[in-house]
Amino acid sequence: MEQYFSATQKMEQEVMFPSLLRGVFPQQEGAAPAAGGHTDLYERYQLLKAIKPVVEKGLASVTDQSQSSANSDTSLDEGADSSVEERLSHHVNGLQQVLTDLTRNTKALTRRYSQILEEISLSEDHSSS
């Protein structure tokens, strides 16, 4: 979770001009292929920015729910406990995979943005020489 938040924070700090990502498509290195295959990095950036508050809100609501359920006086039988543990394990594993993919995509986007800025800088250096 921390890696995901760190990667999105770095992306938000580094990507000052998201419009530079328009028409640039992800490289195969770490980015998962887009569903339609036609998503440019600008669209991916917008998606990653939109997902972050959802993840943060979801994390906060999970914390709120666990506190409220800890305060309730309901008791579960042992069979239900093992089922809950299995379901929780399944969902936590799924969440971890999603966060890993999001982190990888965020890092790839940030790297590509840095490359674009370097290319712009190099082309400006060559044109002014």
C-alpha cells in the first residue's frame, strides 16, 4: 500500500504538464496492456489520478468498518470464522495484485514522462546550438 501511495505521490509531483502525455502510448517494459490497446498515457494518467482517492477512501472505510464491527456484540461460530478468514485472504490477495499493477503502471508513466522531458530538453539544446 505504501509503495502505491509513494508512486502516485511521485507521479503527481513530477508530472507538471500532463498534456505532454497525449498521444504517447505505454512502452511494454512494466505497463500492463490497455484493455482496448488504444489508451494513451494521458488517459492512463487521468485514470490513475481518479483511482487514488477511491483507494484512500476505501482504506478509510475499511478502517471505520473494522472499528464499528469491533464495537458490536455479535458472536460468530467457528465455521463462519474460517469462511471469513478465507474470503478476507482472497480479497487481500486480489487487492495486493491490483495495487502492485497500479504501482507498476504509475512508475512506468512517471519514467516515460521524465523521458519525454529529456527529449524536449535535448531537442531545445540542439536547436539553440
